[in-house]
Amino acid sequence: MDAEAAFTRLCADAPRAFWLDSAQVEEGRARFSFFGDGAGPLSEFVRYDAAAGVCEVERPGQPARKVRASVFDYLKRQLTTRHVDAAGLPFDFTGGYVGYFGYETKADCGSPNRHRSENPDACWLFADRLIAVDHEEGFTYAVCLAEDTPQAAREAADWLDTATAQLTFVASAEPAPAPAPAAEPDPGAAEPWLVRDRATYLADIEACRRELKAGTSYEICLTNAARLPAPYDPYDYYRVLRRLNPAPYAAYLKFGDLDVAGASPERFLRITRDGVAEAKPIKGTAPRGETPDEDTRLRDALAADAKTRAENLMIVDLLRNDLGRVCATGSVRVSRLMATETYATVHQLVSTVEGRLREGTDAVDCVRACFPGGSMTGAPKLRTLEIIDELETEARGVYSGALGYLGCSGGADLNIVIRTAVFTGGRMHLGAGGAIVLDSDPVAEYDEMLLKTAAQMRAHQQQTERSGLSAAAEEPAR
């Protein structure tokens, strides 16, 4: 099944829709894609304001209501009352919430915010109808939750018939022609649009190093952002991005006046329905080479770099500590330490940390204990979060948070929101950054930050060229 063609036909025109997209399918990393919309009778949409501590909840045919609760508490309560047994299916997501926890949700995890995001601090859509695509076995599933009444059963059967017919049509259609090869991304394309320019960012790196020398932190994930005119169609932008930079934890969210288009290579947390938690922190990035020999050299140099390995190890230790707060004693282990993984534009150094949740602890508890992901903060976490808020001049918003699903069967799978564009109010926001340690080279760190925006900027360039617009015609945001 061509997941892009299926999503385009079934969901792209809905006012709210989601696509958790295994655009890069590799054994052990990504196998299933899930997509759907908010049109089912059991659906609901949740927006969260961390400063107010209020969830705004919309359900079909009902006025919006405000619930005074943290988004973690609200989702935990709802999932407890909507439990679904997923036995017999090869995937854990058989209905549940799809959305994101923005970075500023950290206020509910022990770290008060200095900055306030222009977007909701969290948004979650309850999906009672969805399509699951198994990229390894070649099967496609239509999944529908329904109340135990004759009318609900009839409506569910009608939806399943309609979805099956639509999927059959997509499967029988001629495949779309392969896109023309894309030009190489320009690592510096985002520079004119940065919120904090080169001089400011380099000064912030020096400020991080002073904190490190003072012993208040061991590693600080410093980030920046680019703001530029949004392409005409965020979904079309995402279609370009997933071809330019396929990633195992890619995603597209269409949430009314907010769109999120991401090509994340990093898993934040996966929790299976039987309570096994897995984190896959990334620390260490190197560009791809222009020739196979250069590519191998850059990959090997990344794996051997002492600074990069130290960064990765500190985050692994942080994740072990975070998981230890909710996992059974002795169950947390590092199953894979500092392995190199290769993507379209970069090599990355990735580790895997696993544990088994304690009795009475669920996926929401695990996410809350580990949020924000350590690869986006540094260590020790709480003090480093304070330093980041002092240096960065605005909220990170969706960027640096976590995006994915929290399922009714008890499972969850969320990425770290990196390599991601956020669209709202006619603007596009890109976040990027990197870990600062004592021996960081400020210029190299600045260049790495820009490199991480390259694929998203190339997709933006293709979209603006196609629509006849020019980002360069506008004044860069400062």
C-alpha cells in the first residue's frame, strides 16, 4: 500500500488529521505507519495551556469545555476508561490519542517556564478510526472503535466498508511517477532567518561553557530557531520533505490552524502494551560525504570522536536515571551503546536504553518521568533546563517536545520533535541545536545547528519555487 496515496485520498482534506509515517522502513526501527482523522463519533480534540493548567476539550456535537488538569493527568484518566485489548494484532496502536507534548509541558515535570509558546503546549486528537500499514508484511488494516450498541455497530461496519473500498482503489491505481532527484541541501540556507544570529549564538555557546566550567552543568543542549514565510500548502511541503529526508519517526499533523511536518530520526520512548519501555537518544551528528569513501570516513570519524561519545554517554546515563524512576528495580539496561545510523543528509550516533515498567505504572507515567527527552536538555536535567531558559530568548514550542501516540491498549510510541517544521499564522518555524560540552568548538557547533535544518530548508525551497513565491523577497525575521 502506498501510504502517501492512501492518506491523500482518505484524510488530507479533513480539518484534523494525522499520519505517523515510517517513511524510512528498517528492521528494528520502523515497521508500521498509522493515519486517520478526527471524524469518528468517539473522537475528541484536546488543547493544553501549561501556564493556566487547563485542557480545552472538543467532542462532536458538544460545546468545548475546559478541564482544570495537567494534560498528563487528563490523558491518563481518559485512557484508563477507554482501555481496548489489542490481542491478535501485530501492532500496539488500535485507537487512542495522537498528538504532541510541546517542550513547555516541562512545567508539569518539575521545570517552570520562562517563555510562553504561541501554540498550544500540547495537542491530542482521540482517534477511534484509523488505518495501519504494515510495510514489512504488506498488509493494511482498517481499525475502528465503537460503543456496544446496534447503531454504533452499524456505523462502524459502514465506515469499515467505505475505508476498505477507498484503500482497494488506491492499491489498484497506477503508482505515481518517481520525483526528480533533489538538489543537495544547502546547510546555510536557514542562516538569514535565524532568531538569534551567528554572533549571538556563538556568544550563547561561550555562556554555556562558563556554566560548564563552573560545574553547574555537564552538558547543555542549546538551540536556535528559524522563522520564515510558510509554503502555501503544509501537507504538500511534508510530501516533499519525506522524499528528501525519509526518517523512521516522521509525522504530519493537521490540527486546524496548526500543522506539523517532521522527519525525526529519533525515538523518544516506545512502551509496549506489556510494559517494556525503550528510549533511543541521539547525540552526535556528522554530514554525509560526497563520495562513498568520504561518507565512510565521516561515519567512522563520528563513531570514534571522543567528544561525541562523551555527550552520548551523559545522555544515556540521564535516560537510565529517568527510566529508573518508573521501571522495576534492576530492569533498566543499555542494549545498544553508540551505534551509528545513516539518514539522507546525516550520520547519527544512537544508543538504546530499555526497562520494564513497575506494577501500577503506565505509559503516561513513563512519558512524564522522562520528559523532556534528555537529548534535548542536557545533564543534570533540572538545572540545565534553567540555564537553557536563561539563554534562549523564546519558547521552543512543539520543537524539542515529543510526538506520537498513546494507545488504548497501553502502548505508546513517541519521537523527539527534531528536523521538524511547524506552521501557524502563515509562518514556518524550524528549531535546531546541539549539545555543548567543555571542549565544544563554537564554530563547529554553529555549523552543526545549521546542518540540521538543511533538509527542511530544501523542501521549503522546492515548495516556494513550485508556487512561484520567493522567501528571499521577504525581510528575514529577527
